[in-house]
Amino acid sequence: MIHVLIVDDHAVVRQGIRFLLEQQPDIVVVGEGNNGTQAIKLAADLLPDVILLDLLMPEMDGMTAVREIKRITPATQIIVLTSYYEDDQIFGVIKSGALSYLLKDTTPHELVAAVQAAARGESVLHPMVAARVLREIKQQSQSLLNELTPRELEVLMRIARGRSNHEIALDLSIGEQTVKTHVSNILSKLHLADRTQAAIYALQQKLVPLKEALDDEKG
């Protein structure tokens, strides 16, 4: 059984969702709350599998509630269910630990499917929300890229072409130790773990055409 907690400051919304979910043989509603503070307390007491959480409620904003719930019970999956897809909190809420983000115009079938997916650890985003998240990710990636110095950018492009530190040093007429320092700075600024991730990042940002990178690898 999937144990669900419903948190919304409108009683009629909670009752409607409860009625819908309780028609499902694999779902049981274990509790209801009407604000973020209650959501945290009920999450700690009930340890639900899934929480349906309204984003805009009294006493505590959704981002804070999500972050605190995930701290208390990391295994609980949170579905944000709200009326707003242009809210500035969307990306922050997802980064804070919300698994899915749905709008209240979601159909009953889609809501049930989202709860079942959440219980399996699978994310569902409303199409308009997904578009906003992708835009935000692109903007953040570009912002990170702007933190690189021109020399670091040159090194990154050569990493994407499969060049070794020694080869990069020869290309740029600098010492190999200097290249290592640039690589370390690149990984740190872009929050990447290794050269492979750096190469993939450069290709995703289209710093180097994929065909060109493959040709350089073969050469």
C-alpha cells in the first residue's frame, strides 16, 4: 500500500483528493494538514510514502517545508500540487527535494498515476513546469560558463576534444602544471567531478561540435 499525506489549506481540495485516492486499491490516505508547519509534524509522525503538498500555504513557504520534510524523512517522496506554474519557487522547490510538480488542472487519472510513480521514485512534471525547469537549467549552465576565464575556456574546449594535459600544454604553450591548475579550476567552477563530465558539459554547451570532437579523438 502507498501511504499518502495530503497538505493543502483548502479543505474542499483535501477532501476531493482524498476521495479520489481512496478509490484506488493500492493507496491509503494516512493524514491531512493545512499548512507547512503541520506538514512537517505529520511527516515526522506518519512517515508517509508520498506527500501531496500545496506550494502556497500560510505559516511556511513550500520550499522550506520541502527541505525540512526531506531532512526528517528522506524516503518520503513529495509531489507539489499547485495552481501556479510561473512561480519563482519552482526550481528552488525541486532543488530542495520535491520529486514531482503538478498543477491543479491535472486530471484525476494523471494525479493517481503521479502518486503511484512517486512511490516508485519516478518524477512527473507538468509540461509547462518542465519547460520552465529546462530554461532555468540552461540559464544556470550559461551563468557557470561565464565564470570561466578565457584560458580556462580554451582548456575546456581541448578537454572536449580528448586532448591530454601534455597535449593541451603544447597547444597553448604553457606548463603542464598550469594546465592541471586550469583543469582543477574548471571542475570546481562547473561543479563537475572529472574530465569526462567536463567534456560532456562542453559538448552539451556546444563549445565544440560533436563531430569535431569525435574526429579529434580518432586523430
